[in-house]
Amino acid sequence: MARAQACAPDFGPATARAAFLVAPDGFARAEESALDNRYMAAAAEYRCNDALAEHHALQRALAGDVPVFTFAGDPDTPDAVFPNNVFATMRPDAALQPGAPLRLLVGRMRHPVRQREAARSDIRGFFRAPWPGPPRSTCRSSRIRAS
């Protein structure tokens, strides 16, 4: 506890300035990932229409609070609907590096289907571009197509 109390103060609340989602277009069970992921449902339980409805509801709910950027799904990555498992951003310690830019962290994924997800140039490019600010739509939501 003493070590934690000696740390520099945090630079702010851990809240999102925006959200990004991947639409469940072509949502299906990726058998490679299922080999060692006990949390994945059986293939018969993957219902694309239900996933799309849940995704749209989540997108609308989030857009009431923060800008939401949605990337199109990709049939080559059928279960890539949890981008937080692959992509993250972090800011270096503000006390040590004031004004330092955000960093993009990309997870090393075990299976080729997940490696394709991590290699998406459209998502990586989005995070490398300057922060665009909130989208200019009334629902504060943008859809980004895969390149």
C-alpha cells in the first residue's frame, strides 16, 4: 500500500472519450479460436440477426454519451466483434511525459483468424490519424467501411 500511495497522482478518470465497435457482419464461430476458448458458444448458437440487433442497440446506447465509431465486419474474421480483446489505447504516465501522445496497443493473437483481426489496416490507421473529434451527426455515431 505504501508503494501505491507514493505513486504520482493519476492524470484523470478512467472514462472513455469515445467508443469503437466492429459490426457483426458475417458473424460466425471461428473454429480456430474455439479450439482453446471454452467461453465460445457452440456453432448452432451463433445467430447473426440477433447479434446485429444487439450491436445496433449497443451503438445507440453508447452514442447517447460518447462518439461511436463503427467498423464494418469482415467475413475473414467472423468472430471479430470484441475489438477490446485486440486493440487498446493508453497514455504514458502524465507526470513523467506531460503531453505525450496516446499509444495504440495491439495484442498478439494466437490463431491466424485472430491475427487477421489484429492486422486490420483500417482500424490501425484510425488510431494513427489525429483525433477527429466527435462525428457531425445527430446520433453521434459513424460507420467506417473496411478498406
